[in-house]
Amino acid sequence: MNAVRSIRGFTGSAYNGVIARFNENKDHYRDTLCTISGQNARVKAVVVDDKFHILDSEANKFYKPTKHMISQLAQKTKWGSYTLQKLYQSENAKHHQIFKDLVDISFQEDFDKEMLFRFNDKDDSCRAFLSDRYAVIDNNWVLDKVQRFLPTDCKEAVAKDKSGEDFINFMVVVPSSLTSSDDSDYGGLIKVSNSEIGTHRLNISAGVFRTICSNGAIGWVKDKHESISVVHRGRVDLELLGNHIQSAISKHIEAMPNMINQLLGTKKMAWDGASMTPLFATVAQSYKLSKQEIESVHTAWGVERNETPGYAKTLFGVINSLTRGSQRLGEASWDKLNAIGGELAEYQDADWRGLSTMAKSMTSKKVEEVLGKELIFA
């Protein structure tokens, strides 16, 4: 019963809720598979009312390109995303004509090839265009397979859902993995992400959560041997992939006790310096943290230091500052900081000595250059 109460306080929603939110968007999606063949193409770039659009002539509808599609067009045209965004946002009709001409020229090499265009009829946007080199793994297929292979008690235990309109990205707690330490309850989770338009690869990996973090802070540890990481490219055997998902989830759950113990082992990796500032600066430099990410980690460090002062000046304290800090940021930084926390949780004594040595050799000038003048991790 204690485990149940602890899990209920930590998790936020049910698996069915993730599916329902995705289906709300899915109801407005429409796909068109057609041949790219010049002026007679069913789908083509046009300028209407001095604005660039994608026309689906059979549906008789004009669509605006999403930011992701403009990024795809930037790769296709060999022009930068920034330049194409500027052209598209311009009030000058000539700029929109230039945009159209660039798109037309870049697609000439694809005449007579089929493309899959993915539309959203709710906001009249073109979500993406996908060539025959793109491996379609739809979000609903992934949601169905993961739900089928998760233990029953996971269905009400979604810890964090960062999914967007065109991608899924969430974590599910495994209640049976719950264990207690002196500072908090800990357990394992399964992380799932995928995008059917190519913004995220299919990823299914294992992680660790800590219930003391009332904001839902979690850190995931990527199991390099069993995790699924599939880029949407080439041919994908969905039956084989489904079997792989089943096997991976089972092996992730088996590995969770060792993963939790490994994370808890970082409590013994103590920093012996007067200040943690050079250690955090070394981590920030090594993993290329942005200014916003550094500031969020600094705020989280203050919370961590107050809640678990006995472990604050350890690698454990650094890891949990990263994962706490991730909760204040957008989906990309959330993923990034939790991934870094996962890598640090796998550190052995030799890795820790190496990181400590790097931190101790960092000059005050370099620390200030990385963190700025104001941030001190006392």
C-alpha cells in the first residue's frame, strides 16, 4: 500500500490519456501519396494572395508549411532553415515567389517519384513530406505495441508526458520496481518516443525515478545493449520490430534493480572541493549546456542542496540537479538533461576520478566563461 501511495503521488496520468491526446490530433490528420511530376502534380508549391502555400488540387485546399516542413525544404533545397523562414515570413510577394522557385527546382530530381504528404486539416498545415527512403512508423502503432507489452500495473502510471502534436515522448513508471533508500523511494520507468513525421526517432529505453521530486523530476539511464533506437530510414519490418519492443521492455524491467543501485552508488562519489562551481562548470562544458539550461540546473541545485544536504556535494547531487532542472525547460532540453543524468549515473570510480581531475584543473577564468559571473554552486 505504501508503494501504491508513493506511485500515485508521483505519476500524473493514465496510459489511455496519452492515447486520447494523440487521437484528438489524429482525427484531423490526412495523408496524400502522390507522384511528383511538375505542373500536373496533385500536390505542388504555389503562391496565392502573395503567400507561399502547398496545394492539394484534388482536395482543393491550400496548406501552410509547418516549421518542421520548412526545415525539410531547407535540406532539400540546400538553403538554410533561417533563410527559408525569413522568406516565408516576409511581407514581400517576391520573396514568396523565390521560395516557390527554390522548391520547384529542388523537386525536379524527384519527378515520377512518389511522396507522402501529411496534412493537418484542423489548422490547414502541411506537417511533412516523406520520400520512399523514409520508414513510416506511426505513433498509434507504437502506442498500441507498448501498451500490449507493459505490465498491467503500468497502465495508470505515466510519470511525465512531453508529447506534442506530431510526436510522442513520455515515461511510464513500473510500480513493481519500487524500492526505498534513506532519502526517497526509487523505481524504474520506461521511456517511449517516436514521431511519424521524422522529428524524433523511435526510442524505447529504461530509466530511474525518484519520488522526492514533487515536480515529477526523473532521470533516465539509456541501456545501450537493449534500448530500441530506430531512425525512420530505409525498410522496417514492423513484425520484427514489434517482437523487439516486447523483448526490450521485458529486459528493461529485469535490469531496473541494478540501475537503481548504480544510481544510488553515486552518493559515495563525493566532491572534496570547497565549492561545487568548477564541477558544474566542467559538466556544463563537457555536455555543451546552454545558458538557459545552466540557469535551470543552478536553481535546481539550490533545491537539491536543501532537501538532501548530506548528498549535495556528490555526483548524485549533480545528477539530480540536472534532472530537477530539466523539468523547468522545454521538451528538447528535458530530454537532453535527463540523458546527461543517465550517462553520469553509469559512472564508475575511474570515471568519477577523471571528471573530478578535470574540474580541479579548470581555471577561475574558464569557470566564469562557462557559467557566467553570477552563478556560484556553493
